[in-house]
Amino acid sequence: MADTRFHDDTARRRYQLLAGDDEVGFIEYDLIGDTSILIKHTEVRPDREGQGLGSQLLEEALAHVRQQGRTVVPICPYALAYIRRNAQHHALVHEDLRRTL
């Protein structure tokens, strides 16, 4: 959406989707060594649900991971389901987990 921007809050290990200064969605993550990111939880503010913001946030986060040359370990049910439905992201999943897609 035009009124949002992606931000990686590295101190809090949180990808954010911001509208102005307000957080409208976030992904909590942990780093696994230097090579992977564990996607733990994805959430969109209840008053902003149904607007495609979760998908937008995940797309931006996956693009960020790809730019860093990392892989993902999606334990968040939303992130896992999204990646399963979008084959272009399968290669980003840590190789030990790809067969579960």
C-alpha cells in the first residue's frame, strides 16, 4: 500500500510495516547464526486486517532476507502457509526444511 513503509528494527528483532509513525503490522524474528532467520510470529493490527498488509509485510521481509543472502525458517503458521502458496519463495527456506513445503 502506498501509505506504508517497511522497517527492520534490528534491536527488537522485528520487521515492521509502518503507516507514518504507527506500526500497522510486524514480524518477530530471531537470527540463527549468520545464515538464517527464524520467522516466529506475524501480526497485523486488528483495525487494518483484510487489506493485504500481512502479505505485503511478508513479501518485504522475504525480499530483505534475500538481499542479505540468508534463508528462512518459518515457524509462524501464517508465514509458512504463505511461502507454501508462493513457490517463488521456496528457495529461501532453509534447505533442511524445503521438503516439508
